[in-house]
Amino acid sequence: MKSFDQNYITQGELKREYVKQMFDAIAKRYDFLNHLLSFGFDIYWRRFAISKLNLSGSERVVDIACGTGDFSLSAYRKIPVKITGVDVSINMLKIFKEKAMKNGVVNSSFLCAEVENLPFKEGVFDICLVAFGVRNFSFLERGLKEIYRVLKGGGKLAVLEFSLPKAPLKQIYLFYFRKILPIIGKIISKHDNAYTYLPESVLRFPEGIDFVKILNGVGFGKVEMWRLTFGIVTLYIAYK
């Protein structure tokens, strides 16, 4: 495992390998840490996002950077949809598959692949979900263009991503994010760098209106945005 280097966050090829190894290493403790470090709000964030998609049950859904699948499983629990999970971490996908079987999910598939080179034809999916994964794309715009390509006309992209709250909460949040979260994450995940990478990647991500401009730039038209839990997370829904 490579040691943490902030340059990995912006250098595509290095970042891809770093992210893959990191998530393979922490996969078994990933769900527990998500719930613990977010104080359980991650469950609410996903449910809120799914509620805004107005699913009918006939949709084909692709969950990009799916991790252990909580986003698309949240959609499936609301109404059964056809799920395809895509991630670079094979260990994350194994856990996703196990959880899908336990939840009685049918019409699901799991693929180890990079978002910048999706092995799908154009216009395959109705919905694309990405929860806390766009900041991990090796090449952000290239990945978003691939998502745009595989969505049907009228399809939707739902992105949940961390963002920065406004002052005075911002100072408290940054202290927790930079000082407390990495320590807890390291102790539980047994990984030296994963929860140091997290805050650094969030701080470098072009959030809010800057991300909306990028979505527009790769082809998405209307983009809706909701800031959740005092602004520590933002939901973006972009329409093709």
C-alpha cells in the first residue's frame, strides 16, 4: 500500500491505484465507520436523495463507485428496481453482493470497472447514483461524461457528496473532520491513511455551484441542489 500523499488526490493514474487499494483494505469496516462517523445521518441522506427521484420501479439503476451498495439498496427498499453496481474495489463489490442476497434483491449485477471507461452501450440506464464517490474519480469530467453517455435521454444523475457548512459551524466541522475523524477512522479501520485522505479529498472537491457548472459543462441540463444537515452534505440531481 502506498503511503498517503496529497498529490494522489489530483494526479489521475496515481489516484486510481491509491483509491482502489485503500477501499479494498477498509471494505470490511466501511459500513460501520460510515454510520459511526456520520452519527447515522448517512442513512437519512440516502433516503432523502431517493425520495427526490420519484422512482416507479421500472428503472434500470447504475450505482457508480457503489462501495457496499447502500445507495442503490436504499432505492430497492423503496421500490424494486434493476441494480447494476460498479466499483474499482473488488472487496467492496463482494460485500455489496452479499448484502443484496440478504435483502432478497433480484435483477442485480456487479462489475469491477472504472467510471472513466464504462463497458456499457449509450443510453442504457434511467438513473445513475453516486454516493460520496465523485471526489474519488481519477478524472472527474471524463467520469461524468461517461455517466452522461450511458444514461437515457431524460435520465437522472443523483450525487451525494460532502461539502462545507457556513461559519460558525464550519470551524467546528473542520476541527472534527481534520482532527477527530482521522483518529477514530484509523483505530477502527486499521488503515493508516484512509481517513486522512477523506477530509483532504473533500476540501479539494469543487462543491456547490462550481460542481453544477462542471455538470452543465459535460452536457447535463437542469441541475437541482439541496444542502443537507447544515450544509455538510449536498445532493445534486442532474438531468440528461
